[in-house]
Amino acid sequence: MKAFALRFTGLSAVFRREFKGYFSSPLGYIFVVIFLVASGWLTLARDFGRFLELREASLTPFFTYIPWLFVVLVPAVAMRLWAEERKTGTVELLFTLPVTLEGSYLGKFLAGWSFLGFSLLLTLPLVVEVARLGDPDWGVIITGYLGCLLLAGCYLAIGMLFSALTKNQVVAFVLAVAASVVFLIVGLPQTIDQASGLLGGYAAQVLGSLSIADHFNTLTRGLIEAGSLAFFVLFTIGWLVCGMLVLDRTKAS
């Protein structure tokens, strides 16, 4: 147990530094404002969510557009986490401190994830409005927000890998968005039909099982399935491990 804890030395210190960093510069506040304005507009606009026109006690319009909003905004949070460290050379300094690679990597991830969770928390006025309109299904709302949090973790893990691969934040952002979009659209009916025609039905099913959107939609319907939860956990861990391996090679060189 002690040996396991030693692998994550410095995690809490890195977490506190990174989390405070989101609020010590205007960038954190800009992200929160953009997220709240964009999510609110997509939920309420007549051409999109039409929340007020539907007059339903449901957050379905909000959950519908969150995956597409996160696919752009979460990589924007992740792109600086390691690319900036590599560009300024502070990553070498970080490795000389009594902080393990695992501790620093997970500390940054948990800080970014907590910041995204805080941003989601600020959307609670929508929940209040839903409760005012009628008697909503609270199970669907709770699992929907759980899905949003897990989705943010997946995108953040993807973004951190590409941030660790390059010193250029713009390149890290573009690559992370592209990879996130791929895992978002593989479960769309059009994609499945195309894959079924080219690769066969079984390959199309395997491809569909990798869809973030499919597992996210399961949660937004109020269903907590072990398969969907396992997908989010294993998917996130897989990308985090890949990112650590990339940084370990950087450290060795």
C-alpha cells in the first residue's frame, strides 16, 4: 500500500497548484463564460434546443448538445497542461522535484476535471427552471449530469495525451478535437451503415461499441449500465496511461 502511495507522490500539490491556476488568470473565467453562454444558447435557441418553447420539465435539449460543445471546449482546457510545460522547459524542472510522473499527471488531470465539474455546477439554474416548469424525472437529470462529468473526463484524457506529445498548444488542440470527434461520430447511424457495408456487421458493432455518444446517451436516458460506466472508466484510464508513457519517454530523453 505504501509503495502504491509513493507512485503518486506530489499529486495533491500539483492538483492545488493547477486548480488555483484556472482562477488566477482570465483564461479560466473566459472558459466558464463561453461554456455557460454557449450551453445556454444551444439549449434555449429556437433553432436548436427550444427549451422554453417545448415547456417540458426535461433537460434533454441541454444534454443533446453537451457532447458537441465539450468536443471543442475540453481540448481547449487540456492543450496547455503539458504543451506549455514543454515549451517553457519547466517540465524538466518538474521532473527534478520530489514529484512522481504519475502524481504530476493525475494531479493535472484531476485539477482540470474538477474545473470542468465546477463549470457544470454553474448550469444548475437550468435545473431550477425545469423544477419550476413541472415535475421532472430527477433520475434522468442526475444520470445526465453524471454522464456529462464522465464525458468531460474522457475528452480531457484525450487532450492531455496530445498536449504531452507536442510543445505547440494549437497543434495539441487540433489533434485532440479531431480524435474526440472520431470517437463521437463512430456510433452515429450513418457511420455504422457505412462501416457495415465496408467491414461487415460484426466490425460495425465493434466500432459502435467505441462510441462515446452511445454510452453517454444511455446515461442521459436515466439508465446506469455497468457496460457504459466501465467504458468511460477504461477509456479514460487508457488515454491517461498512454499520456504517461509519452511523458516517460520525454523524461528519459
